[in-house]
Amino acid sequence: MDAALSAPPKKRTRARYVVLALIAVGTMINYLDRSLLAVAAPSMSQDLALGAATMGVLFSAFSWSYALAQIPGGMFLDRFGVRLTYALSVGVWSVFTALQGAATGLISLIVYRLGLGAAEAPCFPANSRILVSWFPQQERARANSVYSVGMYFGIAFLSPVLFWVTGTFGWRALFIIAGVIGVLFALLWWQVYRDPEHSRMVNQAELDHIAAGGGGLGLFTAIRRLKAVYERLGPELARAGLPLYAQHVDPLEVGALVDVFRAERDSCLLGTDAVRDGVDVPGRSLRVLAFDRVPWPRPDLLHKARRERFGTGSGGRSWDDALARGRIAQAFGRLIRRADDRGVFVMLDAACPTRLFAALPPGTEVLRLGLAETVELTKGFLAEQTG
């Protein structure tokens, strides 16, 4: 058994907490802006001659557009990403917040409340996407609870300030001030936020920590062994909260399986050559890649013809070696794509010829170990990345 290893750096930055602070503030502004109407209602209803039933319609208008815009907002988020979506969402809802301070009657207020609800719709889907991108699985519940505090912090502790602003400067000033603050936050977000792989605040050690526990890819030369391994590993990984997907087991085509594996950083995937060819995930999301056997070419008629035509000596063994080395090199390239990527490459075939490892990049450490030693070494390697 052979394993190729490289060690990660120890210290890591804390950029994810800056991002968490940003979404906590964004969530606080989100809830404050939708709640300002309750603070301004007594003065507003008197100035604009709005009755109780009319005010009820105004309060409801936000929820109408907020609900209707959830799916379109999610689609926009998928298409354009978190940074742009969040900045536009905060900026646009803040403009509608400020416009409420210039309202002249019921119609304009309804329009502005509808605009506010639609613009706020992508906020929480974006928050969820950010937590998945920036926090490892074991930290996401805590991170979710921290930003959720923002939902009620503003209402709980800033209400006296809001009523003071309304009493001192009027209800129109309340909306305008809140809108200006929101626009300024949208500009701050645009300047500061980047996805982890593009952020200048984060180093490789934190990227490794974010993907802690990471993904594992098992490549098989026989479907029968793939299914047998799936039956044994599936229940154990499920108890550990780790999804396991498998070609020829899950009722999904290969492209869909690879997309799921790419999106879920803690998932594991079992497959054959088609999976190896299709996997293209960030290096920090793929931590372990294992072959069950040397990926020798299938001895069919086409291979035999090519072997006779291109093989040079040793009965065509050089052709077989070249194909196997190419497949090993391709698989290793899925695991280690950049100089700062880290991972474990395992060949579970004691009969693997050493000459095939010439396909690995220069400087790659190759160890011949027993199964128990390989498991312990891999566990230690992954533990270092989460520490």
C-alpha cells in the first residue's frame, strides 16, 4: 500500500469571524429596516391620515413581496454569487427604506414597502451560502446562532434610539437615516467581502480549516467492489454525519453526483473511471483520494490492437504502464492542483509497481505501508488540518 502525503501549515488567520461580523450587522439592519414602520406608525398615520385598516395593509405589503421574491432571489444568488447579491440586496432595500421617508400617501408607501420586501428576500439564503463557504461543518451551528443574534439585537437595544430619533427629528428622518446607514453598509460589504478562495484576509491554513473533515474520493476498477465498500462504509459515515454518494448505487447520473460532491465539502464519493474524469473540485475540498487497484487498461480487443501497435518491448507492457501512469497522474492532479493544496493519495494495491509512481510530481513523498498504518497516518494528517 502506498500513500503520498504533504503537511499543512499550523497557524491560521481568523478572517471567517470578520465575515461573520459582517453578516451579523447586515442581518441587524435587515430586521431594523423592516421594523421601522412600527416605530413610525403613530406619527405617520396622523400626518398622512391613514386609518388602522390602511396601516394593516402597509404592514402586510412587505410580506407579500418578501414571500414572492424568495425563489427569484435564490436564483439570482446562484447566478451572480454572494458578493454582488448581498451588496445589491442591502443597497436596494436601503434605498426603499429611505424613500419611505419621502412618501406622500398610501400608494407610494405600498410601493416602497413592496420594494423593501423584494430586496430583502435574498438576505437569508445568502447568509446560509456564506456560512457553508466560510465555516467548517463543526462550526456552522455556532456561527448561525451568532448572526441570528443580529435579528433581534437591533430591535431589543436600539428601540429607545429609534423612538428618540422619531420624537426629535420626525418619522421621515428616521427612514432616511436608516436608509443612509444601509447604503453605507452595502458599500462596506462590497469593499470587504470576498469568497474564501479570493479573499486576501485568509491564508491557506484557514482555508484548510474551513474545509476540515473534507471530501474523500474512492476510485474503483470493479463495480462489484464499489458496491461492497458502499454497503460497509455507508452506515458508519451516516452515523458520523458524513454523506456518502456512489456511482452505480445512487440513482443519479455521473455529472449530478459530481456536482453534489463538489457542493458538499464534507461528502465522500465512490466511482469508476467516469468519476475520475469528471471530478473537478477546489483542492481544499478534496482531502483523500484512494484507488482500490492499479488502474490498468481493460484488456478488450481495442486495447489489444493499440498495445500491439504502440507497445515497445516486454510484450506491450510499456503501453499498459503509460496508460496506468496517465490515470494515476490525472487522479493525483484532481487532489493536488496548486502548490498550496494538501491531501492524501492512497493506492490500495500491494502489487502496484514502483515504476508507476514516476507519474507523481517531483518531491512527492511515497510511503509503502500496511493498511492499519495508512489509516492512522491519514487520520493524523486530517487531524492536523482541523487543529
